[in-house]
Amino acid sequence: MKFDNRLVLFNCRLFDSERGRLLHDRSVLVEGEKIKAVEKGASAGSFGSFTPVDLGGLTLLPGLIDVHVHITVPFMHKVTPRASFAMGRQIERNARACIEAGITTVRDTGGFPGRLSSLISAIDSGDIPGPRIIRCNSCITAPGGCPDWVPSFRSFVKAYLGGQYAERVGNPEEAAKQTGEMVRLGAEWIKVYCQHRSWLLGRGDLPVLDPDTFRAVVDTARRSGKKVCCHISSLKDLEYAMSMGVDTFEHSPLDEIPDKTAVEFAARSMVLNPTLACLDVGSDELWQTVESVLDERGPSILEPEPLRQVRRHIRTYRTESYPPQRSTYMRKPYFDLPLIARGFSNALTNVGRVLHAGGRVGVGTDSGGLPTALFGVFYVEELQRLELAGLTPAQVLMLATSGNASILGMDDRIGTIGPGRIADMIAVEGNPLKDLKALSKVRMVMKSGRFLKGAPGADHFRIVSKWLRGRNSRKPGSSGTP
């Protein structure tokens, strides 16, 4: 939506996401959807016809980018009828939570194509506030392969949900067909799974796509001008997917990446998106953070059924008898948390090893992919774990902004604050270069030149009010909501 808009944001510190430094006393001129100029100094009367917005000394950063979310996956634990009926409303909450946290662009690495199309349309038209969404649509995997906790839905359920979460293909012809279908439905990336060992208790080895079928996915994507992201869990997964020529690797392996492999990885310009927070299942502090968030504002971020399921998930893994008896976990899926927890230190090591070799690392949360990976909550948790992996706050913030923009091939448009860039910006209290927790105090969010959070004027009131009115009046099926 193009519109006339002439603003000057002044009285702020500006984060230079290309050099990792704070620039003091800066003013940013916004015209329409884009940044016109960045100037030093200024006061409310300095820029003529530009409407002044005094940021009161806040720190201004590019809008944050999350390269690994599942924004249309609100069931949290189990696809019950009540969860399905609340699906559309929860998806809207997921989108809004991103904006509240200062996340203005996401890459959705697996979801329901119909719901994604409806959500993107609703966001683009201004019906609801939400991030810019780069999507993969349904994931592609082997029959019986990961994600082995996600069913293949029957036709009537598939129609209601807006497609499958995972399309399972057994030969190159099926792989090419499904990859082409995802592109036809609007995919900008293709997501494939490659995990040889299950994350579920007692399930052991899993089938993966054979080489010819895997290549059919990659080759079909390439012919359509699309890149491929790949879910992995181990060094074996990583090396196999590297041989297939994928572009980004989702989740850090739970065993160490050898130096030789890291050097090859870097030489081929591949990207590791480690999603460290979702792998830190042994952290009491992280579990407690999630529980605290649910106690404080659970009903504001989750619909009743998803909220019930998240609380049930926490009880299952934290307060009940876990791990359960074999007869129990062979009957229904339980995640093997000790397996994942044992590999977390390796996951941290791998981040430093890839960077030391000259490779690239992204910032993604897996929000929606796990019951506790709450939208708007896990982003700062992810940043803090990248710091734990040995990065400075400045380096972490560069990855989260200009680095992630480069991964998405959008670094000429987003990820930096400069002339000609899209006006995606956030303002936070404090100095995030000293303490990344400052990112939890987002006071203003602008996306494409429009205020979506915490700014003066009618524009902010209009879009939020329109979203609130729409929630109460939307008919079944519109904007992806039941």
C-alpha cells in the first residue's frame, strides 16, 4: 500500500548495522515507504515539511528479521478440533506478536499454503498488523521421515487447514511435482527435511530423501529461481545436505562440525541458522522464562486451546514422570529431551566454528515449531544464546539485521537504515550493544514507513483499530480465519 508520508525521526541513537556501532544524535527522514536521508543532529523545526517525531533518546535499529518461524502452526502440541477452530485467530496473534517484539520480516520455513496466502494478503492490505513474510509453504520430506510427529492430514482436514504442513515424496517425479506446486502457490524458498535420527523417544533411525529425489527438489527449485533451506540435526545430515547443494541449514548439528567441514561450508557460501534457544531444552532458566510469560500474559498471546496445550506440554516434560515408560512413549510421541540437551554445547561450538572459518550464521527462533517457542518471546532468547556462543552484542545485532537481510537476498531493501532502504525501524530503551535485553523493551515499530506500535498520530491508531474491529466482525474463512 503506497501512501504519502513525510516524517523525521529525531533525538535518537542509531545502530549502524553494517559496522556494528552506535551513531549518536541522528535524524532519519522518511518519505512514503522509504528512508530519504539520515542526518546528524536536528530539532523539531529543522526539516520543513517533514512532520517531526521526537524519539526521546531511544536507540533506533533496523527492523529485526527472523529467518526461521512457522507462523501458521498454532496447534502447539496436538491438532484438536478446538485448536483447529482457533487457528485463524491464533495466526493473527502470532503475526501481531512479531510486530510487538520489533520483528518486521520473517521467513516462514514451513506452513499451510492457503493460510499463508490469506495472512499475507491481510497484512499487505492493512487488515491486521504483521511482519513481511517470505515463505516456503509446505515442507518436503520422505514418507515416514522427519517431522515424524506431524501427521499427513486427510483431504477434508487438509482443505480446512489450507494444505499439508509436510508433503511426503517417494521418488524424483513426486519431488519435482510437489516442489513446482509450492512455487506455484507462492513459495519464495523451498524447505526440505533431512534428519536421519528421530528426536522422539524410542523411534531410532528415520528415512530421508534418496539422492535422486533430493536432487529433484533442488534442481526444480533452481529452475524456478528459488533457494533451498534444509532441516538438519546431525553432522551426517549436514554433510549429506551439503552434497545436495542446499543453501541454508536449519538448526545447528548436535554433534561437532569438524574444521575441514566448516571450511568447505564457508567456501560454498552456505548458511547455518542454528536456532539455539529451541535446542536449549536443558535450561531451567528458559523453561522458567516461558512459564513466567504464560503467567503474566499467556491469554494475550495465545488462544485458550493453544494456551492449555502449552501448559500441558510444560507439565509433561517438567513436573510429571519424564521420561515415561517405554510402553507409553511407543504409543504416543514424546521428545527425547536428554538427547537434544546433550548436544547443546556442540550446537554452540558449531556457531563459532562456522564463523571462524568465514561462514555465515543467521538468526532464527523456530517460533511455532515447538510448543514453548513463543512468538515475540524467543527472539531475545536466541540473541542471548548467540552471545553465549562467543559473539559480541554488536555482532549478534548485525546478524539479526543486515546479516539476515543478506541471507534472504534483501540486503538492498531491508536490514540497514540508509537512503533508499525500506523504512523498517524499531526504537528500544537502553543500549543493546551493552545488554541485548534492551531488545525486550521495544517502544516503537515502523514497517514500510507506517507506525505499527508506539508512535503518535492517526496512522498507528488506524491500523490497530482496524485489526481489532476485524477480529470481532470477520466471517468464517475470511483472511484465513475460521
